[in-house]
Amino acid sequence: MAKNTHQTLEPPDETAASADAIAQTLMDRGRAVADQLPDVVDSAREMVGAAQGQVDDLSDQGVLAAAAFSAGIAVGLLLAGAPRIILALALMPTALTVRSAMQRGIRPSGLVN
């Protein structure tokens, strides 16, 4: 078999120019994302506050049911091998409901009765 010795390489100037263009594009897009982060954080903070308000409006049994349900979903995702970011997001409702239950003075012994 004959080897193909014809290679088409870009001249060094074109390679450097394309690398600079790629780097500039990445920096521009990174800045655009970074500019939107404060809005995203504020929006997430508002959503968590609204969710906490809804949990606080539940009855004691409702808070216990919500805590058990959200903990069950988190454990199911853990056993299913979900990625860690998904597990962290699934634990947020559990943390909200457990916090509300602890503020009300509900103890785990209420789950057993």
C-alpha cells in the first residue's frame, strides 16, 4: 500500500488566528453568562422563599407527609444512581420541610405514632 504523503496543514498564522478567535468567543460567552448570574441567584432566592411560605402554611401532618415524600424521592434517586447535582436539588424540598417541622417543634417521634 502506498502512503498518502500529501498533507494539508494550515499555516501557523491562520492557526493562531483561529485559536485567538475561539478564545475571544469563549471569553465573550463567559462574560454574557456571568452578567446573568445575579439575576438567576435573585430569582432562585425568591422561589425558595415562596416555597418556604407554602410549606409553612401546611398543617403539621402535611409537613410530615411532605418531608417523608421528598425524602423518599431523594433516596430513590440515590439508589437509582442519579448524578450528584440532581441529588442536591432533590434534597432541597426535604431541607425546607424538615426546617419547617423543626421550627414547629415536630419531632421524629411524631412519625412513629
